[in-house]
Amino acid sequence: MHVLVVEDHAPLREQIAALLRGAGHRVEEAADGRLALAQALAEPPDVLLLDLGLPGLSGLALCRRLREQAAQAVPVLMLTARDALPDKLEGFAAGADDYLVKPFEAAELLARVQALGRRGSSGRDYRLHVGTLAFDRRSREAWRGGQRLELPPIPLALLQALVEAWPRALTRSELIRRIWGDDPPDTDPLRTHLYQLRQQLDKPFATPMLHTVHGVGLRLQADTSPGTATP
């Protein structure tokens, strides 16, 4: 797997690169945001590891420009010391696929890179489809039956995870880890956001797409025609 590591702190960047090479990945390194963007556009990596605080161009700005300019989708793992939810939401809005808070364990970094690589290998197209549902990873917009879904950032990120995993079900733990990493809220963090997702994805239509798989988790069920819910 080809991984581009973008981190301006040389000792950490070299440590990450050595770890990835030891796991058999082909690794390129960059310490400057502008140079990293040029590298990623010239040869899109299978996974981009991206620090937020970079000289030349910030990690968030780099992520946005990559989404705007790249010819194909590049999975992005943000590396940051910021663990607050608003910071994570800002990263997801910029186009990040996953978040890893410093300091982190080597095994977790390798596992997340592997998972993002598998997600990317399932299709580099920006537009993903499950039945009549379409999700655009570039614009981070979703439609069902041609109707745009108006979703807040967290329900939108949950939908993206489910679309990319389809037809596999995702456990609640996988979904929580996708949004909050290893520090989720104390209360049930998914309840409100799944309700918001269902209000947009299922309620206006005759056939629900979001299903609970007993003892497993949640998955999308492809439809052939969404229909319209009866009053």
C-alpha cells in the first residue's frame, strides 16, 4: 500500500514512516503542506496521513484542496493533538475520513491505515451508490431518489461509514470509533444522531434503508425505488 505521511515534526514523521515501512507499506514523506498537496495530486496515495498544523498550508486547507482538485478519492487520516468534538467535526467537514489523536499506539495507527486502505481499494470513485442512495465523497452530500438529504455533520459521517461498508454491517462500536475515536461521550452517543439520520434517509420514503441487524449492528439495505411515505 502507498502511504503519504505529512507531518512537520521530523522525529515523529520518521517514526511513523519506519513503522509503516516495517509493515510492508511504500511510504513517502512530506513536511510542508503545499509540497504535500503537489505530491498527492501527482501520485495519489492509497492513504494520506495528515497532521493539522503544517507550514505552507494547514492540514485542513490541504484536505479541502485535495478533495476539490484530485481526480480520485484519497482516504485521509488526520493526526492531531486536538481531541475536542468541534475540531473533529471541522476535520470531517474538510473531507477527513478518520481521526487519530496524539499520542497514539503503533498498533492502532497500523490498524486504521489498513482499514482506510481497504475502504479506498473498494472504489476510488467520489460518487458511491447503494440502490437509489448516492453519496458524494468530494462534496460530502447525499441524495436518495434524487432528493438531497439535509444532514448535520455527525449523521452525515455515519451515513458515509455505512455506505462505504455496504453490504457489510457495522457494529455500534465501529461507528462510535469512527466519530469519537477512543473517547466517546458517557451517554449513548449514537441515539440522537441515528434518529436524525433516519428522519432524512427513511422517514420521507416508503421503504426504509437503515436496518438494525440483531446481535451485529447496523447496515444499509439497497432499494430499487424509494417511493414516498404515506401520510
